[in-house]
Amino acid sequence: MNISHWISHWANWHGDRVAVHFEGRDISYGEMDARVRQLAAMLRAEFDVGKGDRVAHLGYNSAELLELLFACARLGAMLVPLNWRLAPPEHAWILQDCEPKAVLAEADFFDHLNGIDAGPPLVAYGEAPDGTWQSYDELLAASDTAATDDGGLDDPVTIVYTSGTTGRPKGTVLTQEAIFYNAINAIAAHDISREDHVLTVLPMFHVGGMNIHTTPAIHAGASITILARFDPAATLGAIHQRKPSIFLTVPAMSLAMTAHPDWAQTDLSSLRLVGIGSSAVPEAILRAFLDRDIPATQIYGLTESAPVAIIQSTDDAWSRIGSCGKPALHTRARIVDDNGDQVAPGEGGEIVLRGKNLFREYWRNEAGTAEAYEGGWFHTGDIGHQDEDGYYYVDERKKDVVISGGENIYPAELENILADCSDLAEAAVVGRPDARWGEIPVACVVRRPGSDIQGGDILALFEGRLARYKHPRAVIFMDALPRNAMGKVEKFTLRDGLAEKDG
């Protein structure tokens, strides 16, 4: 048994029912089942993909990406969904680390991959460019549907790379069992059934876009409309025209939608639920939906939790504004102090998690895995508290991370680049509050004596090396960085100073 059987089951029960709508195409459960089988057969025949092997994908949201996940599940292989916003050096490192049997890519990224030494075979969606590329359509057409069905729930099925505190991405390994229990968590919390229609707009290279509602909808036999990329007008148009019952967003997307001229006249009446994924959601964003009589519920989780860990029910949407809810059905949560002891309600501490939806390991990183699971619980790095009624609240972050527009940015990545600049004596990157993005990264730097390097010169250091969304939005020149008695930079002092200036 593997998670591709979800599709086979619904193909057997109601094969004509629409599973996925994408760019004008309706794909039934019966068609999706056949497509997944054929894709698995192609991967096995052409690239010898089997248990434990990796297949990478570089492209926007699509029906093909979702099918690739389930084809890998049939084979016991792992999908590596690449963040299309990353720069070529970042992708080059990931591909070297995970060593995929093939990379499947969309046309917007052909030149991108040609510019790096990717190594594995390159497969093009659409017309293949000249060179070593192969055509996805031609390979698929030449394959039959006799793929073996070797995958099981214990097999790892995705490696999702996230930026790390050391400056190198970490590959988070999720098993099929984790995806299964994550689906049950989401279905139980939000009463997802085959009568639902999910609109997926968040990037599916993130576990949020792929697993908060999308894969649970397949488990439940529901229908999904997928948009390739987020655009506020297109998203509002899809809600108006496609009439979804469930929609997932993040604060930056919600702000763009509510600020759009079409917001007021868009018919949102089909929505019975809007999920908002983030560590903390501003009340104004929640009220934009609540004021239109749509339950807007917060969902807390991480890549490592697949991600549904703590989740708010629709019943609590109006009465528990600010809370991310209670632990999901198959997840346990605690608030602990620095010694790992559970604290009393109302007291702050780190949120730790347990459950079969949690990740197995960081890819080829035993030390990082052991540290994350110290004491038998996964340490999230988020600081929160629990009220007397058992509801959880996220207060701040313990880990050094900036969350901008729903994307995690680890300052270590940026600081590694700044450390290579001979004009700088020291540098640190922190998050500054921002009305649109929640936070933006800001570089606080000290020039070496005799240097007159300017802010524009420093910002240029990041071009072509890191994804643009990670670049600092501003440079603050200082005489010295604040440090404690041990010589460590006091980033909280920097953050507080930036917040006071903005205030």
C-alpha cells in the first residue's frame, strides 16, 4: 500500500469525477490514475528510478507536479520539488546534494539549468530545447502503464530543501506515512470531504502548497483547481468562476488580494473556509475574511511537520482570533523551557512536536537530525504559549530566521556572502517589520577602516548568488555591532533598534 492508491481508489469509486482542473483541462480520477501509472512506468524504464532514488522538478504549480509526487510514491522513490525562485548556484548545490536520476523542468527554466552543471538527465515539459534535453511528452507517449507498484508507507517520498541556520539548505525527508497522517490531520480539522473543491495557489514546492489542502483533498476524493502562480486578480477570478469551497493563503498574498480593486465585488460566497498558513497572522488579515462571513483559520506547522501540526477549527475562527488552534489529530505538542520541561499555561517556551506526520531525517545530516529531535521531541525553534483552554499561540522565534512573504530566510546565508567582502569588518542580517511582507531582511554592516563602500555595492554582492527574495532590502551602516560579553552579536538589539526607527 502506498499513497498513490488514494487515486486508484477514487478512480474505482467515481472515476469520472474531476480530480484536478488546470489551465482549462479537467482531469478525472480515472485519467489521473492512468497518468500516474504511465509516468511511473516512464521513470522506471527511461531512468531506472526505483526505491530510494530521487527525481527533481523545477517549475510552477501544475497537474504534472502533483502526478509526479504520486508516481514517485508508486516506485518508492522521492520527489525533490525545487524552489523556482532560487538562484542557479543554490540549485546547483541542491542537485549535487540529492543526486537525482532526472530533472523535469518547464520552459522558463531551460536556460537556468543549462547554465549549471546539473549532471542528471534533463527532461523538458513542452518542446525540448536543442542539446541533451529529452521531451517529457515523447517519453510518456512511448511508455505503457505496467509500472511496478513497489512503494510503501515506510518509504521516503519527498526531500524538501529549506534554508538552514548554517547557510546551507537542509533536505527535509518526509515519508509516505508522514504525508498520510498529515492528510488525516487536515481532513479531521477542516472536515474535508469529496464534496469539497480546493483552490491551490501557494507554491507546491513548499509543503504548505502541496500538503495543507492539496494532497488531503486527493485522499478525500475532492476536486482541486491549481493555478500555476499567484496573481491577485487571477486568484480572485478563480474564486469567482471556479467556486472553490476551500482556499489556502499566506499573509502577503491576502494583503495583495484585499488591496486589489476586484476584492470588494468578487463573489466569495462559495468559500466555507480560508486557511492562512504562517507562524503568526495579523488580526487585520483575518478580519478581512471574517467580516465577509468567511471563517479564516490559522494553521501552524513547518516543513518538518508535513506541515499540519497545530490547527484552528472553523468553529473557533471568530472566538479565538490570534490563536493557531490545538494540536492536530495525530500530532502532540508541548511548550517547554530550556531544560525540556513542560511549562504551565500562560508561560512562554519553545513549541515541540511529536507525531507520525513528522519528518524522518535531514538528508545526509545525522547531526542536524539528532539535534532537532533532542529528547525525543522535534524542536521547532518557535516560542509560544498555551492558554488555560489548551489553545496555542505563537509569540516569537527562537531560531535566527526572517519570514518574508511566507518564505523563510536564514540570515546565515546572507552573512556568508557579506563575510567574503573585504570592505566590511563585520556584518549581521536581521528582519525589519514591513507592512506588506511581514518582515524584510536588512544588512547591518561596519566598514573596514579606509573603505568607502556604499549600500548599492553591498546589495550587488547578492546578484546571481541567492534568490532575489532573500536579498537585503536595505543596508544600515554602523560604527560597531552590539555584542554580549561572549562576543556574540545581539541581534535582538539590532531588531529592536530598527523597529524603533520605523516606529
